[in-house]
Amino acid sequence: MTTIEDFTSQYGLVRKIDAFGFMDHLKANPDAPRKHGKIVLVTADTPLKASRGEGKTTTTIALIDALRARGIDATAVLRQPSMGITAAGSKGGASGGGKASLTHPELIDWGLCGEMAAIAAAQNLLVSFAEKAVDEGRLDTILVPRVSEVPSRSLRSITVDAGKNDVAEKVVLTPTSEMMQIVVLSRSMDELGRRVAAMIAGTKDGHPVAFGEFVDLWRITNMLADAVKPALTETVNGSPVYVHGGPFANVSIGIPTLVSVEMACALHDVVIVEAGYGTDAGAQKWLDIACREYGAQWPSAAVVVTRASTWRDDPELAWRYPFHVDRLEKLDIPAFPLINLWEGEDDQIPALRETAASLGFREPIMGNLFRDGGDGLADQIDAFVDVLTSAPMPAARDSHKGMALIENIKWVAEHAYGVPADRVVLKDGFLASVGAANTLCAEAGLSLDDLALVAVKSPATMTDNDRAPESERTVTLKKVEVHAGAGLVHVNLTTSLTTPMPKIV
């Protein structure tokens, strides 16, 4: 009998899984043994500082260890970190910490599974082909940026001497690249190839030219043969964890690959999905992009992580955590507050419970997970387990495909950030940017309004000024960028820095 082991191979100290092949096997053999795991979304409060994590990965690892200790077949799917920011030690890593850690954090945190490097090489090769196309008169402009894992703001805008004329280019971080988005969203190599072919390389005489018009795509897809395979590692307590896909939910989609999550759901009863940054960032993108537009499973529950200090010590920003929890509950997602304590904060637990009760939260889960790991959660998750065992599989949600772009972003502003449509501000030049994007899409045979919306924003703010009174908070729309291959349209809003630099530590 064919099993997952037939699609698994050793890759250094971890294992890699041909998720495309395994899911194709299940589709071709509907009677093959499989599970239909429920998804739990782990998200967080909007952090006070973008350079500091709230503890989502540590929570995720502790949670699956606690569930498995109670006899539940649970796993997690984590995003691979960006080496230039996360693994440089300037914020939380992607492998947990203390007793809630993966066994080989150096492999995950430093990108040694190879996905980032392969994705960077593939997109950079495409740009090289585009530069050659300029030499040959096929292109006048290049619209796809080069990528790098290590940030450099000096490369945000550059000019390349192309001989006959200068060509404007730029460099972005690998996790924010269209190639990363294509890997995250594709469910087969054929789909990946189609998406790469649809990437708009640049323009000729003002008209868009796709890479599929002049590049043999096997050159690109072959480079990604291992990058599209999730890595299988485990926690220090032996719980299985899959790692695959892109971070940076502030300037990209910030969710694990869809195929890795679907594979995990076929193998386990509970699958914890970690999304980047806060509920306004990664969770919004899992719900409104992965689920609404790409058919991913709606969560059966959510865990919203915060620090005791984040929640309590800045009154002007204290509205954000209750807003996040309430928003998920209104979406029929049971939302469990989790307070990830630092050393020396255990004495705050009674006061934190009182505050949670006053806000109408479910009974909060709290503990020092770095110190105690899953042992610190096992006796606190009865209500959480009850939801997972008793709730039916959630129904699919309506797509926003076809909704006018500006109406769509106003919908997100209202529901994800608490800013009504009449306080969404259009910056000078935004409508011209929308018009140019509409023209580009129309000439490429696409509808701008059919692309899934990616809000590009600061990870540390939800509005233009989160400290303003509720009635004065606004969201400003700045510019639009089309990622035709990924099927996405980026809208820059509020404070959005697309080339974040590591903190000196």
C-alpha cells in the first residue's frame, strides 16, 4: 500500500515530502486512507514593535505538544523565516524557544533547507532573461524585481545600463517576491508553471509581455523541484512539524504553502497553521486570501497570542487585542486568548484573568511557554479541545472575486482594522496608480478586480495612527502593484516599509 513514506526522502537532518505527488495520489485513489484534519489558526496581537514577536511559534509548538500529550493527533505547519531579518537575531525566530522548540532550529532559522535560495535564484534568473530581452528588443521596461535574502535599501531603486538605454530595476526581499507567492499558492508543478508563465516581465511599446512569451519555463520550474517540498522536522518532544512557505505578512501574504497545509490535514486530526504578525496581517490574509480566494479550509478555532506587557502597559493601544479577538468571534471562529508570559510575570496571572473576564473573553490560556513548553498548557485547554472535537467542519466562505478593488480594500479596512469606508483616504496619485494597474491587467487579458487583494502595511500599526481616538482613525491608500502570475494585487497603505532592515543586537 502506498503511504506518505513513499513520497518522503532524507534531506540532511530533516526530511522533505513531495506534497504535490502525495496529494495527487490521494485524488487518484479516493479510497486511500486519509484524515480530514481541522485547522486552528495561531495569530497574535499587533505587536508594539515590529522587531519583536509575540510568541506565535513558541505557542504553536507548545500547543501541539500539549494536544499530543492528551492523545490528539496534532501537528503544525510553520512558515520558513527570512534569514536576513529573523535569523539575524533581531526578532523572534521561526523555531520557537526553550522547551517549545524544534530539534534543529539552525536548519530552519538560517534557511538551510534551501527554499529561499532556490526561489531567489529562480526569480533572479527570470530578471536576467528580461534584461536579455531588452538587449534583443523584446522589452523596453522590466517590471519584475531582483530579490535578495539580505536587505539593502540602496538597492530599492537602481538603474541598469542596457546599452541602448538605461533600464530602471529594483531589488526586494525574497519572501516578498512574486515567485515566493507562486510557490505558496500553487498545488502542482503544472499550476506553478502556468503562474510563472503569466508573470509580467515588463512592457514593449507600453504593452505587457509575460515571461511565457519568451522563456522556456522548464529552466525555472526545474530549479524549484526541491523548494516546493515541505520540510518535516519535529519538536524537542517528538511532535511532527512541517515547515514551508513565506513569512512577511506585512508586505506579502505571510502564510505557509497551501499544499503543505492540505497535506497535513490528510495526515493528522488537528493542524495548527501559523500566520505572520498579528490578526490584522497574517490572519487576515489566511482568511481573505487563502480561504476566500484559494479554497483553503476555514479555521475551526483560533489562538490569539499576546504578551502581558503588550496588552496592559500601553493604554492608547489596549483596544487592539480585544478588537482582534472580537473580530474572529464575529466570523464564527472560536478565539482563545493566550498570554505568553515572560520570566517574572507569573504573579500577574490573577489580574490578567480579571481583565479577560471584564472584556468578555473566553477563559484565557496563559503561561511561560519558553520555560514550561506544552506542560504549561495541558491542563488549560479543556474548552479548546471541546471546540475541536465537537464543532463541525466549517463551511467555505464567499469569494471577493469581482469586487471593485477600492471597495475591497475599504471592506478590509473596516473589518480587519476597524476603520469605516468613509475614513479611507486616497493619497494623491493613488487613483492614477489604480488606472495604470487596470490598463496593465486589461492588456494582459486579466481583470484587476479578479485578483486577490494583498494589503501592504506596517506590522506594528493597523491604521494611520493607532493612538488616535477611534472616531479619528484613518487608513491611507498609496499605490497599487500587480502580481499577475500569483493572481494578486498589492495595495500599499498606512506606513509600509518594503525593505525592512535588521535591528542591531
